[in-house]
Amino acid sequence: MKQAVEHQADILVIGSGAAGLTLALHLAEKHQVILLSKGPLAEGSTFYAQGGIASVFDEDDTIESHVNDTLIAGAGLCDKQVVTYTAENAKASMQWLINCGVDFDRVEATDGDESPAPYHLTREGGHSHRRIFHSADATGKAVQMTLQQQALNHPNIKVLERYNAIDLITTRKLNRPGNRVLGAYVWNRDEEHVETVAAKFVALATGGSSKVYQYTSNPDIASGDGIAMAWRAGCRVANMEFNQFHPTCLYHADAKNFLLTEALRGEGAYLRRPDGTRFMPEFDERAELAPRDVVARAIDFEMKRLGADCLYLDISHKDPEFIIKHFPTIHERCLKLGIDITTDPIPVVPAAHYTCGGVMTDLHGQTDINGLYAIGEVAYTGLHGANRLASNSLLECLVFARAASQDIESQLHKITAYPELPSWDESQVSDSDEEVVIAHNWHELRLFMWDYVGIVRTDKRLERALRRCMMLQQEIQEYYSNFRVSNNLLELRNLVQVAELIIRSAMQRKESRGLHYNLDYPEQESSPQPTVLNPER
């Protein structure tokens, strides 16, 4: 039995961070857009991004240098064509953001100079030049709030807050000809019922999957929803073994997920052992400015060697006025916890931070399914390779959202009608009376992923993780089949699927490279290739 579609739009954008908002605003000039947000509109990784956005503006810098830095950080697995495309399109994307009104920091103007001061560009680990645009130490917040306000005020953008995307609807799933996306089933969290969205095009901008780990810098919504949905719909995924662990998360019982930006080290902060000695020069000639994978492994090694709960990040040797001006958010947050960063070292531990792999796309963000796009952290474009260079993430969101909007724009005129879709069937399910099952499985999943599939791996650990993962999948699928959906159930279903993809990808890579370090294969292969998983095999 069919029922009227509750929502329809030219484009359904699932996710409301930098990627989703940029795409929605580009397309809303001429078309109707539905923007789906799982939580409050700002509750995504973009809002919490402290660092900045890499783009070549300085006359001493070059596109080639940005490309080269990205390739070095990516440890031989970046797609050079994609890296070059991103670096070449960075300036135009940044200019669009500036035109939207994002207030990036500028250098102090000299007396009598009435022209706008140049932008203050900082440097981060892995970069050979100062090319990072930033808004103090809350760049993501500035981007998010500026674009979010424009989306809320746009007459062609319909925002659905507190809606979980459950699954994509495709012609293949409905036994119709071809392989095209038609829309999605979504769960209205406030009304607690499933609704249907019909769309001519769908874009996944759902972010990463770091919530699969016990310790993460990400907000609670980072549960791999887009990757899991795309996989279930038939899309290939790639390089899921490369999960970036940010070296410096604040270690404090009351500091949930608080990240300490790479820019601290870019501006001269040192990493120290509990006895105050530095250790990074012993691991890499770039010391604190080495890429994140090197720094995270060094911290992990020193913590295990010393039996330490944490190590320390120290910028107290810098001028207090400089510290407070450049890192006001961090200074204020730490001060509330009794840590004065102008005088005290900051306790830190690594935490899962960024998913370098994801849904495979082309240079336009197009996936294996016609009409379905993936942009931002949910996607694997080939930009990041085996390790993401700092401040290339927000840049990727902007560049590929712009590219996807142009590709969608060129095709929209070909599709004149919205698809007819069947309504969600929950006639065979009931309300759950055992929520404890979800809570228990949730905890178990994140714990064994941290212990067995973390910064340092072995074949034995990966095999143990896969066995536990398959058992959990079976339990969760049985639960999903019998009970009405909920936010926790939907996220857990997606996380356990993503966990399997991470483990299987890690098991396929018989070497150590970038963010993937396996003690059984410490050397690098001579001709590395991306790890590609195909759901149809």
C-alpha cells in the first residue's frame, strides 16, 4: 500500500556541517533543498574545528608546495590528480566563504593604513608554509554559524532538525530498472515516527565515524551513518583502515572530547614527558611539527613505555598576551578546569579524530549510485591518502561541495518528476522493553575497537575484533528487525557496520603506512594501493 510522500525536494542534503551547508547554499539559488540534521543544526564536527582552512594566498607560497605537503602527509596513497584539483580550487572556495561573511583573523594594521590588513595565516604540522586561515582558535564555529544563518534564512532551503536518516531508497531496492537513488527514509526524533523524503538527487554530508572508538574528539553524532547507508545501498568504500587519531585531546575527567588544536604546536608548543623533558625530537626531525600519525604514535609509545596516563603540551614559554589572543577558547576552557595554559603544561592523550577513508567518489562527489553524492569526511576522494594533512578537511568540504553543486546543476533539468515511494512498514515491530541491550553492545563495541583496532594493531587483535563485531552485528540486526527504531539503535546499527569495514580494511593491508600501524608488518610495501571494499562481492 502506498501513501503520500511526506517530503520532497530537488536535492536532499543529509548533514548540516560545512559540506552540507555549502552544497545547500550553492544549489538553493535555483532549486528546492531539504537539509537534514540529526541533532541541532550546529551539532557537528565543523562547529568544533579549532584549527583552520588551508589555502595558498601568501605570495611566498605555491600550489605545488601545498600539493607536495599533502602528498608527503598522505604517505604514498594520495591521488595526485585529486590533491592538485583541491589545492587549485582552494582559493575560489575560500573567497566564496569570505564573501559569505566569515570573519577570518587579520594581522594588526599599521598606523595610518586604511586598506584592509592582510589575513593572518598560521602554520600547522606537515605544512611547509603559513597558509592556514583561521578565526582565533574557533574557525569551525565561525564557518558553521555564518553558513547556518544563511541557510535558515533562505526561502529555498527547508531545514529538518532532529531527523535521523535511516536508509537510502534506490531503484534497485524497489526492483525497478537501473541503479539510481530516489530518496531516503528518515526518523523524526521528536514525533518518533518514520517519514519518507523523495528527491531527484541526494547528498551524504554526514561526517565521519570516530564514535566507533572509546575515546574520540568528535561530537556524539559522528556515528558513520552515511558510510553505513551507502554501503548497504551498494556503494564501494575505501581506505577505512586509516582513522586519524589526533595527538592532543585534553586529558581531564570533566573535559569531554575537548581537542587542543594543531595550531598550538604550529605556534611553538612543546610536547613533554611527566618529568618535563621533550621527546618528539627523538622520533622525528620535524619534532612537534611532524604529521599527526607520527606524533600520535610517539605519544602512545611514550605513555605505554612510562606507564603514564597522559603526557603534556606546553606553550607556557610564549608571551601570555600572545597565547590568550591566539587561543582564547582553549585558554578559557582550561582555566575553568584549573589549568592556566600561560603558566602550566596541559595534560593530553590521543583520541580518534578523523576518518580518512569513506564512500568512493569521483572529482564531482558522485558515488557508484546515480544521483547519490558524498562530500566531506563521509567521502573517500583520494585527497587524504594514508593520513590527512592538517586543515585540509574543511577545505575538502568546500571544494567538493562546490564541485558537486555544479555537477548536480548540470543534470537537474533532465529529471522532471519526483519519484513515487512506498511508505515505511513497521507493522511487524513493537516497542523495545530491553534498552539495556543497546547500551551494553554500544560499550562493548567502542571498547574492543579501541583495544584491538587503535593506534597500534596486530593480526591477532584484528581477528579478535572481527569475531566480536560479527556477533554484535547478528544481535543488533535481530533487535532492529523486531523493535521500533530509536536514535541509539540507528547509530549502533551504523557503527557496528562501519566497525566491520574498518577491521576488514585493516586486515587486507599487509604493511604499516600512515595511520595504519601493524606490528606484524612494520615495513612499507613498494607499490601501495588503496584498500577498496565492494559490497557486491
